[in-house]
Amino acid sequence: MAHRADTAAGSAAAPPLSDGFGRRFPYLRLSLTEACNFSCSYCLPDGYQADGRPRFLALDEIGRLVRAFAALGMHKIRLTGGEPSLRKDLDAIIETVAAVPGIRKVAITTNGTQLPRRLPGWHRAGLTALNVSMDSLQRDRFKAITGHDRLPEILQGLQMAQALELPSVKLNAVLLRGLNDDELPQWMDFLRERPVSIRFIELMRTGDNEAYFERHHLRADVIIAQLLAAGWSERPRGADAGPAREFGHPGHRGTVGIIAPYARDFCAGCNRLRVTARGDLRLCLFGEFGVPLRPLLQSDDDFDALLARITTQLGLKAAGHGLHRGQTGLIPHLASIGG
Ligand code: SAM
Ligand code: SF4
């Protein structure tokens, strides 16, 4: 495993960045690519279409970026996309990020198709947390939603993650009315003996999926009511907790998380910033503007200017998104920014 970054210098790092609303940002979601090998019906229904624009951030740019955020007190980096496992240099990226002083958690969000082949390498490189997207436990439905019949190998990868005893393994399922909203009993069986967390995510409206959203959006309250009726109860929120509400049950080793971006106060718990695969800082998933950091990622000499650009921009982070008003911001779909 790569050397951990809990050096004296790392643990004495600055307190997390904060904004004008008292929110703290210990957590960066870094997109490594916009490309994807899936065609999820709510995200990239026609698959990824390359547009011939500039290449995605390179390893040395990623190293400089993460060193800057760590110097500003960030301690967790999530690698996402598009599909981050399509990056051939992913082992080296994980190793570089994990070695930055101050970085304590290196997480990835993936569709899981590469797990059987590549998870041991990511683990050796220093990966500490794995989120795998799995919208259905039923093979035919999984294929219908993602466009690919790959559920068996994803389940195999999950077993491998448990054998490797990764500190955190979570699953993501987007709640889709009429497509997967009757599977809670099956998920409960799945969680009985498995110490994983399944996060049900409410479908979000993006620039490209308006009609789909109208057809398939389902409020997470429906699932919460079913959990409570089955004897599950809400767990107290940790200090560093993200936007998920967690539910547990004494008869199950696994837990259920609910991510409901349309809920009141969702943005008050925001603890993350985002950087796109082309190096734009995004203060909000649904924000109206990006701040180019890439010009300051070309040389170590620009380190101070990079810190200054990030901290100045944070002052502009809004209190909340405008999703309720139908404002989806810049993004056509989540693959373009990292969900
Ligand atoms: N390709 C990887 C994956 O699917 O895990 C990482 C990128 S994907 C954009 C990150 C997460 O966003 C996935 O869990 C995906 O299901 C979720 N997602 C994508 N579009 C969404 C939408 N419109 N609403 C809610 N979640 C969405
Ligand atoms: Fe690809 Fe993830 Fe979007 Fe599915 S949700 S199309 S796997 S980026």
C-alpha cells in the first residue's frame, strides 16, 4: 500500500475550508473523465459522445490540485466521472492522491465493471472507500437501466471488496418510479449479512433528462415510510456526515442511506466542492458557473495563486441550489461533472 499521509505535517493541516454560511468543506469530488462505458437511462441514454475538446486532467495536474486542496484543509478526495475506471493510469492517480500529506481518505465512485480485474491494484495504491452504483438487484432490470448485462461481475467485485476488507463499501441506487421502486424487500435481504450501506438517491433533474425526470422521479419519503414500517430507525448524524440520512435495523449488518436533494435543508449540510475532469472548480453540482483552475496547475510556481483562487471563489458559493425552481445549472447530465 502507498505510504499514508498522516505525517506530522499532514495532521497539522489547516482546518477545512469554510464559506460565508458557516459550512465546512473537508471533501473534494474530483472527476477524472467524462467518458463512460454505460448508457444509464437517466444519465447518458445514448452513451458517451466524445466531442474532441481538450484532454482530461493529467497525473501531474491532479497531484498539484490535490496538494492545494489538502493545504487548505481537505482530507477526503472522491474520484468520480464519467466512469473513473476507464482511466488507464488510475492506480497511479490513487497512489499520488493517497501520498499527499493531509489526505486521509481516497474514495472512488464507479459502475463496478472493472472491479474484478482492477480492485486489488487500487487497494494496493491506497484506496480506502468504494462506492458502486447498482440500480437494481435484478439482472434484467439492471440491463434495462444501464444498457449493459454486467450485474454478475459487479456482484463478484463487491465480494472481492469485502474479502479485501476495504474500510468503507457503499452502493448507490437511483430511485426510479416504475423501474426499481419495488425492490426494498430484496435489498433488506441483501443487507442482512453484508456490512455495506445502500444509498437510495432521488433522481435529479439535469439539462438533458427533463421528460425522463417527469416520468420516473420518486420522492425518497416513500422509501423512508417503508423502512420505518419495517422497523428500521434513523441513526444520529455524525459531525462530518454528508447529505445522506442513515437508517439501521438490529437484524441487519448493512444500513440504508437516503439522499434527497429536493428535501428542505439539503444544502445546509453541503460539505463538498467539485472539480471537473477539465479542471474547473464547481462550487455546486447545479451551479451556474465554473472557475478554471487548470491554468494554475501547470507549474509548482503557481501554488500560492492556486490557493488564492480557490479561497476567493468559495466566498461566492450560494446558500442553496435552484433545482426546485427547475434551475439545473450548467450540467447536461451528471457524467459531465461527477455525480
Ligand atoms: N460512473 C460512475 C457511477 O455511475 O458510479 C460515477 C459517475 S456517476 C455520474 C455518479 C453517481 O451519480 C452514480 O451513482 C449515478 O447513479 C448518479 N447519477 C447520475 N445521474 C443522476 C441523476 N440524474 N440523478 C441522481 N443520481 C444520478
Ligand atoms: Fe456512466 Fe455513471 Fe452516468 Fe451510468 S451514471 S452513464 S455509469 S457516468
